[in-house]
Amino acid sequence: MSNIEWGNYSDFYRGSGYGTFPQEHRRPGGRLAFRMILVEQGPHDFVDPAFAETILALPLEVQNDCNWGWTIGEHRHRQKAEAGRMLVVPAEIESRWNVDGSRKILVLAVPNDTVRSVLGPACPRQIGTAFWKLCQHTWADPFIEVLMNRLWESAAGHEVANDYLADGLLTSILSQLLIRAGTDLQPDTAIALPQWRLKRVKEFVDNNLGKEIGLEHLADAAGLSRRHFARSFYQELGKTPHRWLMQERLEKAKELLAGSNVSICEIAENCGFSSQSHLTTALKQSTGMTPHRWRQHFRR
């Protein structure tokens, strides 16, 4: 499920030049986290801090004779802005922007954790290097443009299928960006956390979901030290053990809400949430729905 926000800025863009203009934000409820923003900019000159996201900017409408200047790293560029000619800002890089006209821009921000989840063992240690060639000049890619617009539409949907669609569209966009950048991904053949260890962890969680589970319990199930397990787990799955565990709790709760008559309070307890309100908060952040609304949605 998606989350749509209108306003002058969000916490994500606080301190960014995007925050000075009217804009709409959308966040999906799928497994792959990302954010999108539709912003109408006037002339501006500002500096954006380094974000832990790969940012793709697609101009949809551009005023005639509008010039677009940017500095990323040590490289400065300036050229006429054109609708459809997009640009990537690599992760962890500060950027400076100078635009002398008005534009409507669709922005996609993909957190580093999401890139790691998509690329798995092939993900570069410095994610920004994978997209570096795409910040040196603007470029047009009709395929990515279609995907971006469809992703924006799907992020506004209220059906579960929209979340699956968003995950697929985002994966396609990242893949096409890497192809366009000419990035040679070299998968790390050394498996950080073998499937048999992951299976033991999954079985332990399934059997103890209603209990308090700490990092030490997961590490013991995998047969590893806490430090080794946490590092290997993140390398293999692209997320922390805690975040993965919360997703497992939430997926089980969603399943029980949709397919049983068990009370919401009991479901929260059986799935390891500290309270019904804790479950409500987690589900609303993920899907935009309360447990009651989620249950009603599937009952219909």
C-alpha cells in the first residue's frame, strides 16, 4: 500500500533544495523501499547534502530556454534543460544546482539498503560508483521514462498487487540504469551466509515468533557469533537481522488478519509485537492500513 503526502517538504528532503517548492511524495508498501517526489521548481541555486540514496531526476515539463547547471564531486556541468533528459545523483555525494527557469520534475530516491537487496552479492561496496557515469551529463531513455511514470502511478494504488508491481518496476529501473552506466557487476562467489544456516534461523523464528527474540538468539540458531552473524546476514540479505525479523513478524500478522478470526490483540501477542498499538503502528507504516482496515479489505 502506498503513502501519499502533500506539503512543502518531508523529513527525507529537509535541508534539500527540493524542500523549498510545492511537491507531492509517494512511498510504496512493498518489500523494496523507495520514495518518489513530484516537484514544481522555479529558478534556484542550492546545495544538496549527500544522501544514502541513489537519486534519479526526470524532468517532465521544462520552460523554454531553461538552463540546468550542476556540480557533483569535482565535475561541473551546464546545459539546456529538456523534458525527458534525466540525470542520476550517486549515493553519498554532495551536489550543487543552478537552474534559471521553471521545471516539473519526477524524482526517484532508492536507499542503499534497497540497492543491496536487489543486487545481492554483486552489489559494489561503494554503491555510488555503479551509477557514476550517469551524473556526468543528461541523457534520454524512453524505457526508463515509461517505467518511472508507471512506478509513480503504482505508488498511489491501494491494492496489494500495486506493491508487487512497484517492486518489479523498481528492479527493472535499477537494472536498466546499470546497463546504461556500463557497470560490470562481479558477484562475490563467497557466500556470506549459506542457505542451510538461513534455514535454521528461519525455522527458529517460525517456532518462537511470539517470544522476545534478540540478535544472540538468531546468531545461536545460525551457529555463529553475534558479530559474524550480523555482518554476514547483512551482506547476504541486504538488511539487518532486526529489520528482517520485524518483517517476518509483520508478514505473519498480515496473514492471520486476513485468514483468521483471532482478535487483533491476540495476533499482536502471537507475532511478538509488544502491544496491539505496536502492531498497528508497524502495519500502518508498511501498508497505510490499520489492522482492522487490512482485515476488512481482505474479507471483502
